[in-house]
Amino acid sequence: MSTTRPYSPGDRGPEPSGASGASEGGVPAGGASREGVAAPSGAAAPPGGRQVRRLSFDGASGVVPLARDFARQALYAWGWLPASSADQRAAAEDVLLVVSELVTNACLHAEGPDQLWITCDNKVIRIEVADRGTGQPSPRTPHRAGRPGGHGMFIVQRLCLDWGVVRTPGVAGKTVWAELGAPA
């Protein structure tokens, strides 16, 4: 398995699942399912205080608004919304924007998204979008603010603590992940 970055910057160290991209249930992030992950309507509290939600896009239409609504519900369940300060509101809006950008990129460049995972602990929210695409997402360089389109990964790069791509050998597709800091 490979990733563009084996772990997030700073002192957080390797992901709890290691650099393999495996979920806490031991299933690779690019795999078809994750053990112990809550369905779209519920939140789970895995060991270590992490909250995880999963949404499958199987046969769904209007996946970008569906993903945003799903993420918004998770933010309400986890206490990020309603926001009690401008910083908290901005952090929640950043999460919704990153969800939109990652799902839109999967629609435009990777045959559509398969699943969305949102994981939250006290410090970081992690967004993962699995798709069947073979491409490698990257910010357009040089970035030209006035040029239409092509801003998705630039936005993700600017808003997130880190982001990357996980691939599993022998499995079609990839998982694009991004992490944002929790509001102060």
C-alpha cells in the first residue's frame, strides 16, 4: 500500500492504523467495507474516543449534496454545530467544503465516489473518499485564481492540516483523505 504522505505533520506521529490506511477494524481504506463502522444514521465511538461515520454511495444520485448533508449531520452529532463562535462556524464550513471538493473530484475524475468516511477525535477530523479511479489528485500548478475550474485540490491543500492518497495493491481505485483541525 502506498500513500502520498505516511502520516500527518507535527507531533501526531503515525496514524493509529499505521501508514497502511487500514481502518480501526483492520480493513484497508480502499476495501469494500469496514468492521465496526456506523451506518449513515448513527455514530460509533470506537476505542480511543474516535467517532466514525460511513456513507455508501451505491446507486445514489446527487452525491455531492448527499455527502454535505451527511457531513453536516455528523458535525451536529459531534457538537461542532451549532457553532458558538465564528472560529467554530468557520471550522465546520471548512469541513463541509472539503467534503464537497473531495466528492466532486471523485465524480469528475474517478468514475464517482464509492464511500465517504468521516472520523473525529478531540483534535482532528479526517475525511476519506474511496473511488475506483486510477488518477492521482494534485493541486493545479501554477494555480491561477482567475481561471475557472481546477481549484478543488488547491482548496483542500490550503484548508487542511494534511491530505494524501492511499492505494491497495491488487485493488482498483484509491482513497483520498484529508485532515482538518478541530476548532479551539
